Amino acid sequence: MRFRQAVVAGMLLAIAAPAAVSAQQRPFVTEDPESVGGGVLLIETGFDYVLNQEFPASGLTGNLIRGPQIGISIGLSDIAELQIDGLSFNRLGLTDRTPAPLSEFLDFEGNATSSISDIVIGTKVRLIDEGDRAPSFGLHLATKLPNASNEDGLGLDTIDFYASVLAGKTMDTVRVVASGGIGILSDPTSGNRQNDVLTYGVSIARAMTYSTEVVAEVAGRLNTRQGTPPPGTEDSSVARLGARATWGTMRLDGALVVGLKPHDPDIGVTAGFTWAFRAFSLP
């Protein structure tokens, strides 16, 4: 835990110097209130590799590879976009296996399991433009679909809903984005129960040159239920420290990933590629 705290402290100290900041997402998960722009299609792809990721509902722990992760954002107007995220393949190399609420449903052999990811479909709308002193504000709504299988131990077979208020402000060469909202998470062990959690995220991007940025983020959720929460809805918080390099409409990114809660991964890496281009004209 001391190591994790030291990494997070280093993230906050690492942000300093000049450049160009945009609203493109990776490697962040905190949504920026700015949209990609009307008629613009943004495609993200990448991979994650994290150590000792726990799945409390199935009792599995291991080293997880996600990829290729694909996300698509479609600019419906200058203030709104449609998002499709989570198009990915996951593979977990097992390091531990313990009894858990959904252990009886597991159906695989060997010391590894794999599954597709849960797809998340969302929309984002900028409500208030950014001013000289005031931040911009937006609203993000998203639904997670139950594509990942609980027989493979990597999914919950539940539908979740998220709603967040977004804020963003650019100050000289620094862009700060914050989000806060709720998540309505289904209980995978009981069809008539849910867990309402608080979601949050804070990200900072500071330009080092015209085309490069140093980035840092802490994002997660807080359980609000008294007692033991439904499996798979526990507290979660993940920090990221990385960099981005942009060439025209293309961007490369990479980041160190550190889990801050007991069920989060110890440490890992993420890397990806983003391409944004004008795909159609608005009427």
C-alpha cells in the first residue's frame, strides 16, 4: 500500500510544462465534457496488462490482459456524441482461486480463462460552454450490457447504469477534468437487488511540447451500502500516470496503472492509439 501511495504522489508531482490539450480520452476513463465534434468519428484501440486482478464474484485472481480494446465515439453535433466502448477480448492467467458466490457457475479447464468484455453504450452532451474563468459542464449517461460470461469468471451477467456530471477547464497549458455521479449496479446473486454507488474521476493533462502531454488520473467508485456489498460492486479506485503524443488527427498513449483498493490490480500498464477524422456532414 505504501508503494501505491508513493506512485500516486509521484503522479501529482509529475505534471508540469507547456502545450496543446484536446478532449480525446485515452488513457483516461474520466469523461471530458467536450465532444469530439459534429460529424467526427473517433476510434480508440489499445491493450491493458495488469497484475493480481481480483474477481470477487467468481473467486478468481490473476494477471489480466485486455485487448484489443476498441472504443468508438460518433459526433452527433458540436455538443453531443454517441459512444460504444468495451469491444475487447480478455484473458486471465490464474494465480489464485477461492470459493465465491458465483464459483458454482464456472465452466473452464486449466489455469487460464478468457471472455469478451461487457459492452458499454453511452451518450455525452455538453450543457455549458467553457468561459474565460468558468469551466464547461456536461452530462454523461451510459449502460453496461452483460456480454461477458460468468461461466468464464470474468463477467457478472448483469446490466448496470451510470449517470455523471462532467466539468472541464483549460488553464494555460493544463487541462483539468472532473466527474461525479451515480452507478446503479445489479446484484449478480439476486435479481431483485442493486447497489447504488458513487462514481468519481479527476484527470490532469499538461502539455510538454506542442504535440506531447504528461497525463495523470484517479478514478473509481464508492460503495454506499452498509455491510458487505454485492460481489462485483465493491469500492474501486485506479490511478494512471502516462504520456500522450499527437500527430495531426492521430495519437499514441501509454500509462502506468496502479490499483488503490483491495480488489483492484496491484500494478499494470496500458497503451493505445486514437484516430479522429471527419466521417460525415451534418444536415
